[in-house]
Amino acid sequence: MRKNIITVLSHPAALRRKCSHFPPIEEFADIDKAAIQDLKDTFDVTQGYGLSLPQIGTAKRAIVVNFSALGLDELGTAVVMINPEIETLG
């Protein structure tokens, strides 16, 4: 289901709280599956470069990134990442 997008101006505390991790995919509950589906549905309507679950009101770690919009067509179109981590190299 499409959700409204939360911004720093409308809900500053909601985007600053620490998000929880998802369990392994084989242990997903129905609520976890629904959260990912909400993320995909909302992104399909809004498009853009990317969207995270906290931006639609769920404090869990997942994002969708539109690689085509970033000029990285070889990586596919929109990709959902669950529990992403940023690593610095070099």
C-alpha cells in the first residue's frame, strides 16, 4: 500500500531515531513482508533516486535505490536492499 512520505521538516524526530534490523529473509513475519511491499509500492508511485522505510514511517532498515536514475543502468532498475551497511574502502 502506498504511504505518505515523511520529511525532516514535517517529522524531524521520526527520521533521526535508530532503526531496527530485519531478521533473515527466511524468518520474515507477515509484518516484515508488508513493510517491504509498502516501500516498493510507495517508490513505484513517487519514483526518484531512492526511498527508505523510515521515510514512510517504519523504523526498520531497508531502502530501494533507482540505479537507472543514477545513470548506473548496468546494475538494474530499482533494487531493494535490506539491512544495508556502508563500508569505507581505501
